[in-house]
Amino acid sequence: MFLNNQYGGRGKMQIGQIFAYRRPYSGAIPVIDDLENYFFITFKEGYNLPLLESGINKVAAINGPDEIRTPAILISSSPHKIGSSDTPWQDYFDPDNGHIRYYGDNKTPGKSPELATGNKRLLEAYDVQNSLDISVRQSAIPILFFKRVNYKGRAKGNVMFQGYGIVERAERVTQYDLKTNKYFSNYVFDFAVFSLESEDEIFNWDWINKRRDPSLSLEETISSAPKSWTNWIKAGQPAIEKNRRRVSKLLTTKAEMQKPTHGSREEKAIKEIYNFYEGKKARFEGLAAIVSQKILNANSGSYVEGWITPSSSDGGSDFVGRLDIGTGFSTTKLVVLGQAKCEQLGVPTNGNHIARTVARLKRGWIGIYVTTSYFSEPVQREVLDDAYPIILVNGLRLAEVALEMVYEQGYNSMLDFLDSIDREYEGKIQSRRPEEILHL
């Protein structure tokens, strides 16, 4: 059965669905090589095809009865180009938790990033979406997200729909281009991906096509919008969390979902990491500590780096840090005990090591366990059933974060990054009680 039938025909999209995006572009062909044709799904008679040729694409503005409006902005990310002169950065897609982090389109040293075409469009959209005035928010432009993916060995010509939403934050950042060895200013955008629960997880492109119709007023198009969009229009910023996409998943994750796919950048990275520390596995603690710092900082906390424990007396923890939650007077500090295991990639980590770390945790402490391998389902169930306050970082997540850091910090390769960490290893070893981190 083709997905057209499953999802209801032309105009219907589901998050995670892969579409063919291939030349010659045509809205007349429903299916190409067992994939629904993106252009068939989005086709509207008499209108240009909505292209994904750039990272940030605007569907052509129309002059409606009540305003000039842009029907949609289409975001397209190309993971296979990460680290190239086209895309010297790494975007992060997590639609199941309602979040996408996307780097803008300026990569010219000395150029104001606000002037780059795509950045300018998103900043303008952000100003409208961030307004406290409902009459202004009604003119907001929906943003749709797509990611180019590998499908049956074909790296190009396939796009995965990742949902729709708004710009939640815009931050000006400095980046480094590995190919040109130059720094440049850019914007990174955090998008809120909205829920499609009321639409049975189906996004109806008919809403976008109505927004493209110059005979329809804005109010007439709203009737086809998802409920989460109309909820947000009415209430504004306070309604973002209520309408953010959240997917309840099985509490355990299968082994294959914790490992990089064959032939991927992540598989190459985790092999490089494992081989680098082969014969000196204790020094893997240095990488595990900074990866933990990045993961914990990404989740609204403030991580304070501590130290690496001497190998002869780690007692169930390989490194110590601190997580500060809140600001000013309203702050609490949590001791973080970390365990690092550089293990064979195809063998699950030993649950006894996790138990040792958990046994060291006192009230108000948390653990983080980083492995090059994966966690068996019985081990995951034990952690869940006993409500252990420990974060599990598998080999896939380790590779993803390490790759992000390679590109963000301007290293030429993963090995250069690992060498840099390893040179600082001895200087971070201290023999101290974990509680001392609370007073730093």
C-alpha cells in the first residue's frame, strides 16, 4: 500500500515520512521509486512548485484581500553536507520533543549575518511570531521543516518531513569554516515544533495552498490550520509549551536504535573514538566528561566542570561535575558523578558498572554514564523500575555530540579533537571528595 492511501492522498504529510525530491520536478507523478513525490503532495494548479533548493526557502508572497502574505517558509537541512564549504555546521532535529536547532545561511566573513537572505526572512518572521499583539501574530508565517536523508543507499533526492512551527529563539553566534580557515558571524535559530495531535498526526498541505490563494482572506485560511497553530495565535508565547509536539515513546530503546547506521558519519566517528582509546581506555574519561558537559548544558542547566578521579580510587565514578539549576537566590546545585566506559561497539555495557555508580549517589546527586557501546533492555528496565537518577549516553549519542563539538570548535578532524582532549587529561586528575564541587 502506498503512503498516499495510508495518509489520505494529495496534500497529506506525516512527521518522519520520506518523500522523493527528484528531477525532473513534476506535480503530476504520485510515486517515484516507492516514495511519494514531494511535488505531487504540494502541487497547486497554476502555481510554482514549492522548492527546497536552499536551506531557507520562502514560498512566493501573494497579495491577498487584506494583506500581502508569505504562505510559508520551508527549512531544508542537508546532514550529508555537514563540514563542507556549503554547510560548515551541524543542525539538530528532535521533532518528537518539539525542538529543532538550525544554523542560518550566512557564511561570509565580514558580512553582517542579518543581511543574509534566509536569516533576514527568519528574523522578520521571529519579530512577528514573538509579538504580544494578537493582531500581529495573526500574520505570522508558518515554518515547515524538512531534512534530506539517505534512503535505500541513495543519499540524495529524498526529504523527510519534520513538522511545522515557529521561531522560538534567535541567537547571534561566531562560527569557523574548516575549508577556508576563517571565522564568520551567523544566527542559530531554535524552532518550536507544534503538535498535530488533533489532526491525527497528519499535516494537511491544503492549509498552505489556501494561504497561497490571493482570493482568500487570512481569516478564511485559518479554518484549515492545525489546532495548535490557532491556539498559539490566540495566546502567544505562553501557549508554546502547551502546543509543543511531545511523543510518548516506549521507555526502553532497542539496541539498533542506540547504534550508528552502517556507513554513516556517526559510525565512522564512534570507530575513531574507540580506536583512539584502545590500549589507554582510562583516558576515555576526558572525552566522556566534556560530552556530559555539553549534554547537560543543552537541557537548560548550567554545568560546572570539576575533575577526573584517579584511576586507582574512582570508587564507581570517573569524573565529577556540578549542575546548577535556576539563577541568583533561586538556585540549587547538584553533584554529578560520571562513569565512562570505552567498550566494544557490538557488546552491551555491563549493568554492574551502572549499579556501582548508582550506589555512590547521595540525595540530590545525579549520575551520568557514557559508553561507546549500548544499553541492553534489561539494564534499561532496571534503571527505570528503580527510578535511578542517572542519565545514559549510548554510542550513537556520544558520536553525535562529539561530531557537533568537532565542527563547533573548528577542528580539522575527529582525531585532532581527541588529541586536544587527551593532552589535557593529566591536568584534570584530582583526588577530592565529590561534595567539594558544591563549593567551587
